[in-house]
Amino acid sequence: MSKQSERASYTDLAHQGLKNAPLQKGLRGIQQRYGQGALHIWDSFADPSLRKRVKAKRESTLAHLDIVLEELTKNIEQRGGNVFFAPTAQDAVNYVLDLASKKEVQRVVKGKSMTSAEIGMDEALEQAGIKVVETDLGEYIVQLNQDTASHIIAPCIHLDRKQIGRLFHEKLDIPYTDDPPTLTQEARKALRKELLSADMGITGCNIACAETGHISLVSNEGNIRMATTMPKIHVALMGMERVAATLDEHASLLQLLTRGAALQKLSTYVSFQGGPSEKGSPDGPEEFHLVIIDNGRSKILADPDFQEVLSCIRCGACLNICPVYGRIGGHAYNSPYSGPIGAVITPLLHGINNHADLCKGETLCGACKEVCPVENDLPRMLSVLRHKLAYGDPQWNVTPHNKSEHRFFSLWSRLVRTPKLYHILIRLSGVLQRPFLSRDNMVSKLPGKFHGWTTTRDLPPIAESSFRQKWLQNKIASKNVVRKGQKD
Amino acid sequence: MSQPKTVSLFIQCLVDSMFPEVGEAMVNLFDRLCIPITYPADQTCCGQPAFNSGYRKQAAEAAAHFLNVFADAEVIVCPSGSCVHMVRHHYPLLFEDDPAMLQRAQQTAAKTFELSEYLVDILGITDTGSTYAGTATYHDSCHLSRELGIKEQPRQLLRNISGLHFVEMNDSEKCCGFGGTFSVHYPEISTAMVDDKLDAILASGADTVTGCDISCLMNIKGRASRRGEKLQVLHIAQLLEPVHGGSHE
Ligand code: SF4
């Protein structure tokens, strides 16, 4: 993920997204249905204060995260499960690789997990010679396509059924069809084979619960149930914040998660895993491992400006409403985490300077905040990230992002405090714009930075007399003007 | 009503330099409503561009200037939701470590209103007695609708304009893609977004689009002009203006 040098820029990837017709169609569909749908659910929810209450619970859990994680660990270990705390991505990967090598694992099936993508789990396993198969249909398609996910819930939103038909024809050696039920059946056939023969299942964790000592996984395809029970070993990868202190908090989060993600009161499947299968029980894995991953989260937790973002339950609702994501798609974000949540979490996890475009490439319209089931104020956090980029911040290893912009705003600040000069300069710009005026009195071509505006848009001109000028010259007729304290 | 308060006009910088007619419309409107006005001529910019770009120190300097300029104001009214959001919500944030300035910021925040909000919520006026011949739709600008919660006030005012046929567009609350410097730094994304907005406006059947923020309207107008669309883009003050309402055809 931090291969900065070979990485295409946000702007380039965004342009590719804008030109990708199947992606545009997929995005339109998902935004119209799920983004608007989630807003509607919150508006008409029987319990209108639920989101607020849950947020307060999340904040209290996060404030006591060490104790909560200890309880989770204790309860899982009591049931015979293993818990490993991984300070870094590499520690998590090494733990799984060691386990796989000790247990002579050859085949791994996966449940959809962004944490797994964050730490580079699949690549590491493959390098160790282990076969890895994604079992979530969308992730499976993405894997066959040697691609990356473009949405945190709907990974292959950038592909249409024709593309998927051709992909299956090529990779699964079946006759071409673009009929979704047929394609799904084919995937099911292929995946069942994998699920029945794997030695290890690796999943993420939607929400863990400390009070009961279990993790919950939601799915609509049943693949998670098989991936967590058929192989002998189940490994769950969990970001250290994804835990509820109590069953009550857990239940509320689950309600919000499935509604935010897919407008469902409950997903088709919810799997609860808390340890190996009990003696004599035919179901469940022989071993259960929970890998709790920090990988930069402690740092986020320690910063009051950003702690809130750890309330996120990765429902994807903010992607489904964001007008920027809705046009550029997920690949532009250069991260398993895309959309507004990705724009905040990716810089925090992988470097604010590295991902400056993510901090700056939004309009701060606030739609994500409105739709978020845990009321995360992502625009506020983007604004704080921009603040760090403006001046640098040693705590986050941020260096000032753009010196000329800094100079510009310093000069601008002096100007706005010198009204006479400020207004003279504006009048001067009005004169300088004259050669750029088109026939219909619009500015249609501007030099320098402002060129960005006029490549696709016209700009109304600076008026001959500003409001201020007219006012000072008494050209504004009003019966009720109070001119006290007015100096000309 | 007791003696109405004198309104200090807070003329957003873009209105001042590019759309003075919006400020004039406000003056005419208040005149008709017999509300005394004043205009502190040392005002410049509220500091929003610096704040949104992360330059909070410079934004605070602009904010301090604003607080000085409007120190004596009884009430401040602005034809821009995002500028009011800046004053109401971001000024206090900028001075959170300076108790004296914080107090001034909070006092000023409490007497600063967006135009439609001031008319409807404070003055209780929903009918300004204006006329307009046309079918108009309304764009909810982001900070106005989501941060200030102003959604119904402008609609009430618009519905009472005689001759104006009001229609809603789809996704009226969706961002137009302006986003300040975003529109210059990421012009392609911004354009794709304003295209969505423009398509929604045209699909509503309206011949006029209006709103309470000139920056969004400038973006919409700029794109409509480049696309060659026939569309009137007018600030709500221009539609509410009793004298000129209807004369823009
Ligand atoms: S930030 Fe909120 S809306 Fe976005 S994924 Fe997280 S929980 Fe869902």
C-alpha cells in the first residue's frame, strides 16, 4: 500500500473512473438505491435517538478500549480460543503465516475483509505458496480479475455482468453468459469445492462483543458460515476498535450496520464465533484464532481530533451518498478503504502527506455525516487533516504540503485586513479580465491555476462596480439607510 | 412590531465583486419591508477559503477583522449560507483558546443570519409580495441545508411569490461540486458533479434555478453557459425583490 512511487495519482485514477461507463452505471444504481435509502431509514426510524445513543456508547467503549479488549480476550481464551494482539500489519501477517506453516495449511478460503487487504494478507500467503480463494462473490470476481475492490461493501461495483460473463468464461472455462443467476450458480459450484477442501478460513470481524467473548460476521451469501465452520482452523482478523463492550451495544451496532449497508433489518446470515467447536460437536473449527490489529489505530485513538473515526462500523453508507465517490469510484482512493471514510482513515493509517489528495479532494458537503449510522463527522476530520497539511504537524509526521499556497493565504490575509487595497485589487482584476470576456459577457478562458475552472465552465465576470462602490457612491437607492459610522 | 432592528448587510465577497445585483436586491427587499439597513464598508471576506483549505491562522485573522467591522451591528444578515456557517460555527472554533475573542465570536455568531432564515424565522415574513413569471426549482446548498438546517424557509418564500410555479428537482440536497478551491484543484470531478446537478435541474422542467448561495449558483451558471443550456440562474434575493422580481426574463 505504501508503494508511493508506482502509485497513480488520485486525480489520474479519478479521471479513469469518470470515463469508465460500467462503473458510472454501477455507482448511479448503488447511490440511488442505498445512499438515499439509508437516509430515508434514519428519517423514519422508530427510534430516532438510536444513532446518538450508539455513538455515545462507542465513544465510551473507545475510551476504555484496553479494558474492553482484555475482557474480550479473557472470554475467548476461556472458551479455548486463541487471541493474538498484533502491533503492526507485519506482526499480524507473521502470526498467520507461522500458524499456517505449523499446521501445514495449503488452501485458505477467505471471507470478505478489508483489514486483510489493509495488512496485505493475501499476497503474503500466496508468496508462501498457499492457495487463497476469496469466497464473497464480489471479492471472488475481483480476485479472478486480478483487480482491487472499488467499494467497501460491493467490491465489484465497477464491473457489469457482461464483463463478469467474459471473466468467468475465461477463468472458469464455462460458456459465455451474462445471466446473473447462471453466473452466480457457476461461482457457487467453484466456491463450494474450495470451501470443502480448505484447511484454513480467514475472515474479518464486523463487530466483536467483549461481554460475551464472541465476534459477529454478517453476510448475505452464506459463504462466511462455511468459511468459518468447514476448515479446521478459523482465523479472524479484527481492527482493534471493532469491539462493543456489551451485548446491548453490540445489538444496536448490528442493527445500524445492516441498515446502513444494505437497508436490511438483518442480513441473511449472522455468524457468531467465539472459540473452537465444543467437544463432541460436529460443527465448527478445531481451532479459533482472533488477531487483534493495531497498525496505527492507537495513534488515532490518542488524538481527540480523530478518535471518533474509530466508531466506524464500515457499513459503506457514506460511500453510497458521497457525490465525489459517486462519480470517481473507489479505485481513486488507492486503498482498501474508499469514499469519505477512506479519505479520513487512509491518511491516518498510511501517511497524511502520502495521501494529501484524499484530504483535499472533497467538497465538505456533509452528506456523509448525515447518513453515517454512528454520526461520524468526517468533514470535520477532513478539515483538521487539511489544517495539518497547511502548517505541518510533527506529531503526525506531516510536513507543510504546499508552500506557495501558504504564501498565497498569508498575503490574502493581509489583504482582507486592508479593505481599501483589497477592493482596489478586485477592481484591478475587473480591468485585467477584459481580454478574457466572451461575447455573452462571460469569462471563458483564464490563465494559470484558474484554468481548471474555465476548461469546462464559464465564469461570470467581475462587475463594473462592486456593491461596495455603488454603496459608497450613493448609487443604491434606499429610504431606510442608516449611515451611521460610515466613512467614505 | 416594535422598532425593527437595523440590519447590517454582510455582503459575501463574491456577491460584492461579481453579483452586486444580489446585494442591491436585498437592499430593495429590506426597503420594501421598511427595515433599516446599514453597510459596514470595511468588510472584505469572512475567511472561508482559508479555513476550508486548512489555513486556520489566516482564517482567524480574517475572522478577527470581521468581528471588528461588525462589532456594533444590531443584527447581521448575509445572502450566503456557507458564510453564515463560517461565522456561526467556525469562528468560535478558531478562537477556542482565546476566551475574550471566543466571547466576541459567540456574540457575533448569535446575531448573524442567513437572509431567508432572517425573513422567515426572525421577522416572520413568508410573503414578500413579489412576482415572477416562470417555473423555478431550488438547490439546497450544503452548508445551508445540512449545517444550518435551513430547508423550508426558502421554499416557503418561493411558494408565495405570485406567478412563480415552484417545482422540486431530484436530489436537491446533493452537492453541486463547487467546494471552493476544490472546483479549481479538481476541475474534472467538480464538473462531473455540476453536470449531475444541471441534469437534475433541467429534468425538473424548471426554467429558473435559485438558491441561497451565490457560489453554487455561479458554478451552475458557469456550466450551464458552457453547455449552452437555456436556464435562468438567480439568487433567491433577486426573486424576492419586489421591484425587479419578474423583470429578469
Ligand atoms: S464512516 Fe459511518 S457511514 Fe462511513 S462506513 Fe463508517 S460507519 Fe459507515
